[in-house]
Amino acid sequence: MPEKYMKVERIKHGTVIDHILPTKAFDVLRVLKLSQDRSMSILINTNSQKGGKKDILKFENLELTGEQANLVALISPQATVNIIADGKVVKKFNTEAPGVVRGILTCSNPNCISNQNEPIVSEFRLSPDENHRYVCTYCERDIVDLAKYVRL
Ligand SMILES: [Zn+2]
């Protein structure tokens, strides 16, 4: 197949976020707060070699930090973050959901102090159980579907 018809071009320098849960790529973009005018490729519901579907994000000329890689894990815990230089993977982050998240999520409890007009930054802690559940530090309300609560 001529190269111009390839599904997605290879990137030379940048970041590839692979194994994102299907249809969650846009939520990953939101949590990373990356401006949408940069050069990127987004694959939604593409076939995974492991079977099933996945999303992939590729950014040209952008290197995610370890901290940003962990934010990806908020939305998609199994995602992998690969840093590419000269067309090769030079760094691979094992993403790990952060233990404490400040200012990124909104509490689902409208009466929570973090939702009042006070300068209180929201804060959530990862629950020690295995459900990828975050608990509000102020009102103890927990949230599971984190993508729904990413602050815009
Ligand atoms: Zn709360």
C-alpha cells in the first residue's frame, strides 16, 4: 500500500499513548488539557492485537512527563505512554493512577465545600480497594466514572 494511504503516519519525535480504553481518547485529551491546535492523531475503536478494541493518541513533538502519564491512568489505567525519538521508543512509562488528585476532578456532591464559591481546590484520594475509586477528601463522596468528573 502506498505510504500516503497508511492509516496513521509514524511519528518521529513525540508521544504515543497506546491501549487507551475504547472511546476514552477524548477524555484523556481533556485530563491532559492539551490544546487541540497541536498536531496529533487520534484512533478510536481500533483493533487491538490482544483482541478487542482500543484508542490510540499520537502527538508530534511533545514529550509527556511522568506526572502527565499518571493522569492518563486516571481515565484509562491500562494505557501505556511511549516517548519516541528518531522514530524509536526511548522511554516507556508504566502509568500509575495518582494517589492524590488536586484541582482536576469535580466532586459529585453539590453541597461539598469544594463546590462552593470558596477558594478550596478539590482533592481526591485513591481508595485502597481495587475498583479504581476516588474519594473526596472533604465530604468522603466517592466517584468511579472519573471521566465524567474532569473539570473543564
Ligand atoms: Zn466532596
